[in-house]
Amino acid sequence: MRRGFPGLRRFFPKPTRAVGIILFACIAIHVVFLLSIKHAPIWAMRMLEYGALTPATVLHRPWTIITMAFLHDPHSLMHIIFNMMALWSIGPWLERALGTRRFSILYAISLLAGSLVFVLKGFVSGGVAGPAIGASGAIMGVVVGFGFVFPEVELRLFGVAPLKAKNIFWAAILVDTIMVIMNVPIAVSVHIGGMLGSWLYLRRPWNPRYRMWLSNRIRNKINWLRIKYRLWKASRP
């Protein structure tokens, strides 16, 4: 089996249609945001007030479940750089595999799922959660989607650690856990929601074919464990 993925040696492939539009929108809005902070701080505050997602005000500003994904932390350049690098590096491959329409739907579902899980967590915690911004939920959906579509592709995590794409979900969980332990202010619930939305869209667990596939996989795994146990038992003196 071929290791690696054709073209992934070029870290940034040519953006596809949907990926290009998302990149342009996020970067353009971020530039406007930064310029507003410097030259029109009141306008910048308005952008944050009416664009960021806050559980306590979401019922009055429902559009924020979408607009939050086009705003990024103006005090941390790495916030938008990390998100856009992730989208630009693997998004085009996923869009080519799924097609622009399905990719766009996956991105939108991941975005909405991330926002809704964040809001739900905020309501459960008493509505005291602060505002959330960033495309992380949608990006995590794209990352997990890539792992579903290209499970055997070997990626280089942060350019160093080799990782099969099918295991990228666990890597994302590990990174989020480390961030929580280090008390880094990130909305982990947005990431979880984005990954969940991507999984629901691509796996469709309500589909009878998926249930049949899952049942067969579990049965095969159980049979494999039984064989291993019998071999182990037979090898005992």
C-alpha cells in the first residue's frame, strides 16, 4: 500500500472553490477587524458584540451561531493562522473527494454543530460562558472528515510525528485535553461539536447500511478475539 498522499508533500495545494471562498472570507474579515481595532475601536467592539457567540444572548442574536466562525482572536495571530493552515492543507483534498456541494454541507453542519454544542454547554453551566469566536468547530469537522475519507493516509502532525489520518480524531482529543490541563482559554465544546457534526453527516448512523456495517465489524472483532484467546489457551503448557 502506498504510504503518504500524492501532493501532500506540497503543504499548501491549490485551494478549491469552497476552500478558497472560506479562506478569503475569514482572512478579509479578520483584516477588517484588525483595522477597525486600530482606527475605529467602537466599530470593532460592535463587530465583536454582534458577531461573537454568547450563550446568554444567542436567543436574541441567533445569527451569531454562524458569524462566530468568521471572527478570530485579534490578540493572537496563531488563532487564525492555525485554522487557515489546517483548512488550506487538507481541505482541497476533501473537497475534491466529496465534491464542492457535499464539502460545503459538511463544513456548514460542522460549524453549526460546534456552535450548538457550545451554546448547550453554556445553558447547562448556567449561561455564564463567555463569547466564542473562530472557525475551529468547522475546521475540526473538515479534519475528521479527511480521516474518514482517507483513513490510511499518513500525515505528519506538526510536520514531525507520523499519524494515520484515521487516528486524527484521537490526536485532536489529546490536544484539546492538553489545552484544558494547561488552562488555555479555548472552547473545547466547539471542537467536539464540529467533530460530532462531521461524523453524523458522513457516517449517518440512522442509515440501516451503517448499522449493518457496524454490526458486522463488531461481530468480526469478537470472532477475532475468540480466536486469539483459543490460540493463547492452546499455547499454555
